Amino acid sequence: MDWRQVLDQRNLQIDVFADETWIGKQEFLGIGCLYVPSAEKEKCTRTLFDSRCLKNDHSQWVSSFSECPVGKSCSAERHAQDDAVIHFNEILANKSRAKVQIAKRWLNYFKSSRSPLFFKLILLDLQKLSRDKFGDEQVWGNIYNRFFRSNLIFSLKSFFHANQRPVDIQRVYQHRNTMLESHNYFPLQNLHKLEDQGIRGLVVRDYLVRFISDNHRAISSVEEKGDSQLFQLTDLLIGTSCQVIFNTSQDTAKLHIAQEIRPLVVNQSKFRKFHASLFPKNSICLSQNIIGTIEEEIHHNNQFTTQFAIRMPEYKSNFLDLTRLGTKDK
Ligand SMILES: [Zn+2]
């Protein structure tokens, strides 16, 4: 099913994979959510697994080398590199050749019309946000929660038109994070609060947010191993988008991979399955009732902007000879 067919479905059921990142010295907080049609989840994870094998096109990827379907033309060392956990921050030109190739395949799959996946990133400019107005305790958790729901609300309305048609939130998965796991809005309250937003077609099928690791090598459950692939893709989309917007690293491997996502960030209106926005446009000025002010500003949506500087210059793919990248990652 391609992404346009997703929108034509009568009973659209969505799974959500959420993760976050800090940029600079906690100057920005990025909250990224990957939206996966529930009926397509297994097929998507299969595609991500199968894209790991760089030897041949086949559809039988397994983590253990002894069962590698490629047989003698693979090696234990090669197979371990293909099975690596994909974290954008850890991809380095001097050791990550396999990861670079897998990351590029994954991003190309995400961009292609055959992928039914959608991605939304919210970047919070914390210097323009009065963080002390988000309570005295669990401040980061409070901020995260508020804008995690903004991410869901925007995506439900803009990607899936949930005000005009039925959309079910089937399950929400959150990347393992002790700060959030201990927050009193998790694991149950957040999705109840989402329901209070008055989105006409929205039904939440399961209120329990599931915390899952993104390291498939440390997970035994087959289903969670698959989910961890979707988390790794989410991490990759967050990392590459932030690389493009903030030019966070000069490592050539990172620049090379981020170039795959640059056209989507630069020209958002052309790509209806990707959206990145910054909040707030202007400093939220202090007032007696700041929480009320923030709610109002968010509600009217006038403080979200897609007009932000793109700091990473275009990176010509042929600058990088992939065969010269290091291969120390396992
Ligand atoms: Zn192999």
C-alpha cells in the first residue's frame, strides 16, 4: 500500500512511534513522531530488516549469521555490521560504512511513494519559551508532554484529516526514557488528554503508551524487535532533519546521509508525508497567566512556523566515496 492509498482507507488505524532529541546545550528540544498504518506495520518492519543485507536482494533477513540466507558470500563480520543498531549520532565516516548504506536505503524507502509512513518533527526553541512556567517539578517532562500532543494533533488533522473522517490511534510507542517513564502523564493520561482536544473523527483504541528499546539486539520478543526498527528509523529522521536545519556535525558520513532528507526539509509543501516546524516564532512574553497564554498561542497555531534557516549547505553525494568509509562498526 502506498501512502496515498493509506489516506483512502475507510477505517484508518495508526500506530505512533515517538522519540526526542536535544540540540546544542539544551537550546532546542526536538520531538519526532513516525506514523505507521497498523495494518502495514509488519510489512514496513520486514522492509527495514531486509534492507540491512547489502549483499543481495532477498526477503529473509535474520539477525543470526548461521541462518544468513546469502550463505557463503556473507561473513560473520559482514553480517554483524549489517545487523548494527542505527543511531544517527553514532554514524561516523571512519567506521560506519554499513550503517551509511543502510541509513540511505531506509531514507529512500521512507521518501518513496511505496512507503505508507508519515513523519512530523516539532522543534522547540527553549530560549524563547519560559520553561519555568511549565511547573516546578518534572519541567522537561511537562514540556515534552505538551508538545508531544501537539505533534499528534497536527498530524491527525493535517496528514490524516481526522476532523473530516474517522481515524483510530491503535497504539503509541515511546522510546525508552526514564524521565518520561516516571512522568505522571505516562503511561495512561496523555492519550486521555489527547481525546479532550475535540478532534471529531479521533478514537483512541489503547491508552497505554508502551516504552520500548530501540536496540533490537538486546530484545528477545519478535514483535518488539520489529518495533525497534521503526524506532531506529524515527531516530534517523530526527537526526538527519536536525543535521539539515542546524548543521550539527561536519562528519562526512552524516552530511552524506542528511542530504537524502534535505529536499524534504527545504521544500516541505511538495512532500505531504513529512513536516517539520519550529515553536515559538517569537518569544512567548511573560504574563500573569503564562500557561493560559501558551495554551492560547498553541491553540491558534500562530506561533508554529516552517520558516526557519537551513544551516547545512547542499552536500553533493559524489563528494563521498563510500568504499573509503571505515568498517569498524559491529
Ligand atoms: Zn549475511
